[in-house]
Amino acid sequence: MDPKYIFEFLGTLVLVLFGDGVCAATSLNFSKAKGAGWVVIALGWGLAVMMGVLVAGPVSGAHLNPAVSVGLAIAGKFEWALVAGYIVAQMLGGFVGAVLVWIFYKDHYKATADEPDTMLGTFCTMPAIKNTWRNFLCEVIATCVLVFIILALGTAGNAFSMGGVAAGTGALGAWPVTCLIMAIGMSLGATTGYAINPARDLSPRLAHALLPIKGKRDSGWWYSWIPVVGPMVGCALAAGLFLLVY
């Protein structure tokens, strides 16, 4: 097996472990972080991406998101032959990460058994206000911003000089993408929970459906297509826009 797939699995696992973990920490009963709020969640998800990138980046490039893999491939920045393997690895990593969050916070899930919506929200996203096409549009726009800026980070216009040697913004490691995720969360995340990543949403949603969680509700399958199709449309638009303007 190509090591790139293994590291995409590990990186996405870490991303969801920390990301769903901050949702559980701030939401579940008797957690010491309960009620910490949206800013902590946005910061936590940004740092979750950083941790995943630090794990996977040196080997796979740390896409950690099917929308990123497809967007980079459309833009000619990634091999199409690797896309399917990356997506499978990412989806599996997201599932295992969510299961680990449930194991870690199992006592707190038991203590929150009378709040099924809260428990679901620690696994996957649901809209603040149900409006199918606006929810879809929000996911498209947020993912388009994500992928377009990731592509822009690698351009010559974002290069800087260190000791007289030119380097791209990507040379700063995981930090630019961390800031990007936090910015999306704080500015564009409050309507749908900014899935912007099918592996972050569909895989944990499946884990919620399969795990023996006391008091759980349905897994919101009526909404589940939006955090998948929306990001895939958004990444295609981002790649097309990038090819048009750069």
C-alpha cells in the first residue's frame, strides 16, 4: 500500500479526533469545558487541522479532505490516479476518529442521553436554520473559499524571502491553513457548522448511526447530502476560478 494513503488516514483521524473532540468537550454534560462556546470550537477545529497536517504533511501533503484532493486535481496540482485512494483513506480516518471521540467521552455521552441533538452535534453538522438551498449554498461558498485560498497559498504572489531565498507561504507549514480554517469557522461557519469536508461529516455521521449511543436520535440523513455535495461543488468552482485568474 502506498504510504501516502496510510498518512492520509492517520492525518484525517487526528483531525476528527481533535475537531469532534472540541465539540464534545464544549457540549456534553459534566465536561469541564461545557459552554466554552463558538470561539473555542473555531480555534479547536483550526488546531485540529494543524495537528492532522503535522502528522500527514511530510508524506501525503495532508489533504485530509476529499474536496481538497479533488480541487487540487482539477487545478492540475495533484495526480488524478491518487484521488480515489486518498478519499477512501480520508473517509476511514474520519470514521475511526469519531469512534475514538465517543470512547474518550463515553461517560459524558451517557450523562447527555436526554439531549440527542447535542450528541449528534458532536459527530457531524446540522443547520442552525433549515433552509435546504441556502444551507447548500453556504457549504459551496465556504468550501470554495477554502480550496481557492489553499491553491493561492502556493502561488508566486504569496512568496516571501528568508535569508535571500524565496519561499512560498506554504513553507510556513501548517500555520496558514490553520488560520484559514479558524477564519472560515468564525466568519462563515455559524449557519451550517462549516463541514467543508465530507470526511469530517459523513464518516462521523455514519459512526453516530452505528455506535450504541444511549438516547441518540436519528443521524440526520435528510441533511447528509449537503456536507458532501456542497463541498464537492465548491472545490470544483474554486479550481475553475484559480485556473481562470492565475
